[in-house]
Amino acid sequence: MTIWLVKVDFVAYILDEVVKFGARKKGPSPLYYTVNNQLYDIVMQPSRPTPAPSTIFPERLKAARNLRGLNQDQLAERSGLKSSAISHFETANRKPSFDNLRRLADALGVTTDYLLGRADDPEGYAATSDPLYRDVQRLNKKNRDLASQIIRSLAFPSEDEG
């Protein structure tokens, strides 16, 4: 934020000086427009180049689908969409609606942030959106340990119970 403010102050100072110079010559000079455009480019350049979500989404969708070992037809069935829609999304011919984006994320077990390029881990970040995870975080240590034991016993039943 501070760097941005310094850039703005610098641009304002330079433009003010150029305008003063132009005022002595009865109007803005070509120098004014040149400096104005160059300074605009300096100030408005992003701090780091980020690809547009529309270019990231098709790549992430295909990567998540491959990660889950699904073909387009299987993903379509899981998400309740048509396979042609999946194909259009992966080739960037169409963009999904918010509802379809949510359906795709749910079907793939990833977050919408991952599909849009706002998160890089398809696995780890999705756990925090799970209601079970959120509920466990609200427990005190004693109850969290008890919940952990119950979950482990459900996930890994002993052979005696079989």
C-alpha cells in the first residue's frame, strides 16, 4: 500500500511540474502527454503478473479431473452437467455460472478458489470448507481429542468388529 501511495505522489509531482512547464508555453506540450502515458504505465503495472481467471480455470478444471481419475463423462454425471459443458469449460469456449462452478468443485472435492486460481493446493484447502472440520475447530482440547479418537475408530475399524 505504501509503495502505491509513493507512486501516486511521484506521478502527481511530475505531472504538476509538466503542467507548469506547459502553462508557460500556453498549453500542454507533447512532453505532457508522453510523461503522462509513461507514468500511468509505471503506476498501473501490477506488482506481479497474474494470469486471468479465464485462462486458469480450464487448466485447473482439467487438472482436478485428472487428479480424481475421471473422464469428462464421469465428471458430468457427478456434477449434474452435460459432458459437452465440461468440454466447453476445459477448452475455454464457455465460462461456468456460479452455480455450475460450485457443482464442479463439489464433484471434484476441491474448492472454487482452487479452480479459479486463488489457491494452489487442491487437497489441503478443501478440508477447511468441510463442516466437520469447522465444527471440530470449535471444540476445546479435551473434546477435540475425544472426537479425533471417534473419527479414527470409524475410519479404521479393528478387525475384531468385522
